[in-house]
Amino acid sequence: MKLVYKSIFYKISSVIRYLVARLFHFRKFKCGQLSMLGERCGIHVFKGGHIHCNGRIIVNDNVLLFSKGALNIGTQFGINSYSRIVAHQQINIGDNVTIGQFVSILDHDHKYGFEGGNLQLDGYTTAPINIGNNVWIADKCTILKGVNIGNNVVIGANTLVNKDVPDNVVFAGSPGKILKYLK
């Protein structure tokens, strides 16, 4: 019985967290349906950025959604604990996408150089990321800038995605490669 009550309380508080985030970010954070945000989530939308979701999203605990650019999410989206999506330019995520734990999706790299023998970080280089429909991204994956992932794709655990992924494949490894064609 206690688990049922805890579950209901958790769901209600997740919806409340979503509503508070919507109020705080107002027009910069929009969803087509009532959604859920887990505990200790970071929803950061900066000037010139936005997070737009076409449908309901379910964001588990300890997730970071960061946008200085455009983060566009389709319907039926779920992201698990300790994952992060950081959009400095643009990240587009299709419908029916599930993201595992400890996943990083980054549309940027740091610009760096050396001055007087010291490392200097100065800005970013960016390229948009596009993720298709019906995609499952398993635990501990990293998706780098400029990547396009097709429709009906499974990205295996611990995969480094540093190149485009076609439709209807299982893609895994570090760096990733096609392991199997689907359909």
C-alpha cells in the first residue's frame, strides 16, 4: 500500500514541478500536453533559447535540459536519470524517442587554444543534431555535434555516435558502427 501512495505522490509532485518550470520559463519552455519532471532536474533556458515539445514528456530524476539555442522534442518522449541534453545551436528529437541513463547529447565542442603555454577555452563550435522517430538510445551513450540519426534506430549501450546513423539499424560501439539492419 505504501508504494502505491508514494507512487501517486511522486506523480503529482512531478506534474507540479513541470508546471513550476513552465511558469518560470514562460514562452521559452512549451509542451503540447501536461508532462512530468523528476526530482532535481535542471531546466535551463537562456536568452535566445527555447525548449518546445509537441506532446507529453517524461523526465526522470537528475536530468539536465539546457538550451541557449533550440531544443525541439516530438511526442512520446522519455529521458532517464543522469542524462543531459545541451543545445547551444539546435537539437531536434522526433516522436517516440526513449533515452536511457547517463546519456549525453551535445551539439557543441569547446574552442580552445594555448597562450603562453596555458590552455585557453574561448567559446564553442556548434553543429545541429537531428534524431528521428522511434529511436531508443541505451545507457551511457554520447551523441556529438553534427550527427543525424535516422528513424527506427536502436543505439546500443556505451556507444559514441560521431557520424550519421541511417534508418532501420542497430548501431553500437565506440566509435559506433552498424551491427544489424532492421526490417
